[in-house]
Amino acid sequence: MAELGRAALLVTLGLSLYALVAGGAAAALGRRRLALSARNALLASFFSTLVAACVLVAGFVRDDFSLAYVAGHSSRALPLQYKISAFWGGQEGSLLLWLLVLTAYSALAVWFARRRARDLVVWVTPVLGGIAVGFAWLLVAVSSPFDTIAAPADGAGLNPSLQNPYMVIHPVFLYLGYVGLAVPFAFAMGALLARRTDERWIVATRRWTIVAWTTLGVGQLLGAHWAYQEVGWGGYYAWDPVENAALMPWLAATAFLHSVMIQEKRGMLRVWNVTLVSLAFCLSLFGTFLTRSGVVSSIHSFTQSSIGPWFLGFIVITVVFSAAMIWLRLPQLRTTARLESLVSREATFLYNNLLLVALCLTILWGTAWPMVSEAVRGEAVVVGRPYYDFFLRIFGLPLLLLMGIGPLVAWRRASLGGLLRVFAWPAGFALATGVLLIGLGAGSSIPGLIAYTFSVFVLATIALEFVRGTTARRALTGEGVATSFGRLVARNRRRYGGYVVHASVVLLAIGIAGSSAYDSVVEGRLARGDSLGVGGYTLTYRELTERDGPNATEIRAVLDVRRGGDELGTLAAGKNAYSVEQQVSNEVGIRSDLLTGEDLFVIAEQVNEDGTVFFRVFVKPLVNLIWLAGLVFVLGSVIALWPDAREERRLATRYAPVGETRDTPATT
């Protein structure tokens, strides 16, 4: 089986190399048949990569420990779902997953764009082929998952922190986001190579960008929930370098999704948009480099390996190539359209972009500083949480406010009187809420109070937009409220889907502010029968239990939970001892109040031989709004992504290749 896997990767490398070389030659020389064969090679590379992936999965399922990668990341006692997720539990397998997702995206993107953007696809094919060559080469020559050894009786097992249901899906979503950013990048570079600097590449990749952005966002929330439940430290985001590596391309892609609207509407920011999409993709490569190279210390990263220099070289090539293309096409990218007023929708989108990029770059600097300091001083200096929290407040709070201002400001130029009329009641409602919160004691955290007040303002402006739109439609059509509302959203899916996404960000902001600025914590060593209190809860240590799980010994301290005079049941927290892996993991106890969004969070930090347990207990207000925000985020993204036949016809007519109409199919 190992030979089949290696052969499949060699085929992928050959097909990708052909797509790069033959595709580039075909595009430059105008050879239609050669371009078609290069595109077919790119399509075929997915199937050869799929064969390699199936071989590796079969190795895990069959406990084929003659594969060094399987022996190092699995065991006979490992449950089936974790044997499958062990595929991406190490460096080689995760690189193969990267290549599999890349070839799948590449095949789908060039296939669906072959008619509408045929003159771009001939250039996009070699760009995607070049990216695939880089990853296929790493898997073939540097870090193969199909290296063989003398098969041991059992494998080393999987890291206990990865034996969690979230780790079955969290990395997949992250990779769908990371790798998906290759599609808009390839189309942007293809447009520059083809000297097509209009909006067609943006239109061709809008949905691909939203899919990548959405899955990357969902992947981060799934990872946050995994950290919250599995790592056992009482939080969900620690500004870990690899966590930051996923956040940075998401911020850059968020800026891009906003700024492309200005280019589509006004023909502005062409240079900026190509730069943003290049930044987003390069940051996704940088995040992969951080995880794979072992240059940073992180629970998410792998050990030091030989792959680092190769990956760094790949990033340098990508940065130089994209920067050179932007510089060479500057004359064509320049536009005569100018910002007419600092008080306009274009201006608010620009402010939004500047803040997002500023936050992204400050996170990048903090993440890269240990590497920079080690290179300069010979000592790695880690940037602490206060640095990131400071800049999150400096840039994040104005961003939150702009989410409420931007959608209500007119294009081109807005009058002062119009702004006062539009913002009067949302601003008044937000200020009244802020005063009420101070009266309720929320003034103990100024950043938290500002976040709550701005969040109310944004929710009020979103509600105002829905009410105004529904009312206007009812006045025109005489439809009922529900019908008018549904058809309003259906006819403006991109706009109102965006508003729903904004609402999800507001829920996220409220959840973060509540759980970090207003949480309570207490700790203590308890014997059986002892109690401790926190945030209105009383917890009494009842007993210590031990049982054998599927592949670990599970030790749990059971506590009775009361609030006031009400018995709320029991909560268990403790340790899992993994015999194969020879490791122990924290297993937290969480009681969620879905009505208030509050969590009671218990960590059994130390279980002593005499039966006493050292507990750390948190009360996290509103933390469940963070997870609710994820569901609302997906809903908004689905609304924005849902096909709109009217928009498709309009765009097909507007961006039809010269000499064609939307009824005249083009062939590649």
C-alpha cells in the first residue's frame, strides 16, 4: 500500500508540474488545445491525490504500523473516529490534507469558471498548478507520509488533546479556509497576467472567497470551543501563535470582502484589493509554516523538522511573485475614480479596512517577534497577552462602531442632517443602554461597557435597516410583514446576509466582553464534604470515581451544585490517564445556563492520593453567546452565498467576454 501512496503523490507532482509549465506556455502563446490539456491535468491531480489520501486512511483503519506515520500517531485501542482524524494529527498527514483540499478547490474553481472567465482560467491554471507543485514536492521529497519501518506490535497513539470530537472537524474547516484563499489569489494573479484589471476576477471568485472566509471563521470558533473544553485553563483564546496564524488571514479576507464592494460600485481600490487578497493567501501560508516548522512553541504546532526552510522559501517565492505582478501592472490598476467625501459609505469601508489591516499587522508583529528577537539577539522573547488585548481594544472597538455606521451612510457623500436623522434613535438607544448598564454595575470595566454600548448601537442599526426595507416593500406591494421581510432578504441576499453576519460579530463581542471582563474565579483544596462558593454558586465535593474508558482510565471528582436554595445537580471534573500515550489530560466540568448564557466551569487541577482535590472554578457570564454567534455567522454566510438568478444574469451580461453574450457559451 505504501508504494501505491508514493506513486499517487508522484503522479500528482507530475500533473501539477505539467499544469504549471504547459499551462503557462499555453497562456503566453495562445495555444487553446495545450491550455485545455493543462486544465485537465489540474483536474486529474485531485483524483491522484485522493488515491494517496485513501491509502493513508486505510493504513490507519487497518492498523498498518509498517507505515511510520501511522505507527507514530495511532494505536490498536484508539477509537475509529480518532484513527481517521489522526490522518491530520501530524505533519505529513496534514500536508497531504492541504494538497487534497487544494487540488479539489482548483478543479472545481477552473471547471465552474471555464465559461464565464475563460480568458482568466488559462492563466489561473498555471498559478494553481504552481501552488500544488510546492506542496506535492514537500510530500514526495521532504516529508512523506508513506515512509515505512519494521512494524511494531502497537503504535505510539494519538496526542490526548487531539482525542476530542472537535478535532475530527476543526482542522478540516481550518484547511478549507486556509486553502480556499488560494482561489481568489490565483484569479487575482491570473487577471494581472492576462492584463485584465477590471472586476471580473472579483465576480468569478466572490463565492469562493466567502466559502473560504466562512470555513476559516467556523474553524476558529470550533478550535476555541475545543480549547475551552479540552485544554483546561478556563479560556478559549490564548493569543497562541498558531491561533493567531488562523486569525490573521481571516482579518485580511474580511477587509477584502468589504473593499471589493467599493471596486464593484465605484471602480476604486484596485491596487488595494489585489494587495489584500495576496496578503490573505500569504498569511495562510505563513500560518501553515508556523504549524509545520516547529519555529514557535504551541500546543497546536508540530516538532522541529526539516520542512521549515523549504516552506519559508515557498512563502518568499509567493510574496515576490505577487509583489512583482502588482508592481508591473500598476499603470493598468490605477483608476480615475476618487473618494469624494470623508463622510460616505466608501470612506467608512476604507476606515474599516485600515483598522482590520492594522489589527492584522500588529498581531503579525507580536506573533513573529519571538523569531525576530531570536535571530537578532539569540534569545526568543515572547509577546504576552497584554500586548494583544491592548491592540484588540484600540482597533476592535472602533471596528465594532463602524459596523453600525457604515451600512446607513450614503454612497459618495452624506449630509450632516441626513446622518442626524438616521442615527438619532440607534445612538439614543445605545446611550440609554450604557447608562442603564452603569446603574447595574457594569461600569467596573470601561472596555466592557464600551463594547456593550457599541454592540447595542450596531444591533439597533441592523434592526433599523430591516424595518425600513420591510416597510418600504410593504408600501409598494401591499404584502404582509412576513412575506415582505422574506422577499426583501431573498432579493438582496448579499446585503442582508452581511447584516446577519454583522449581528453574529456583535454577539461574539458581547460574549467576549462578558466572559473576560466580568468573570469570577475561585480556587481551593477540598476534602470530601467541603464546599466553596463563587458567583452565587456553592459547590460541595461529594466523591472521587475511577473507571476504565475505551483507551484511558477516567478519574472524576463529583461535586454537588447549588445556587441559592436550588439544587442544580452534579458536576464532574478530573483527569484521563492514557496508558499507550503515557500522558494525562485535564477533563473539565461545565454547566451551561442557556437562558443567561452563563457557564459554571470547573477544573480539577490536582488529584491527590489522600482523595483531596485542588479545584479551580470560574463563572463565565455570556460565554455561550460566542458559540451562538457561530451559528448566526453561518446563517448569514449561507444567505449571502445562496444563488440569485437575477444577479447571475446581470453579472453574466456585464462581464461577458468580448464578442459573446450570456446566451453564447464559451469554451476553454
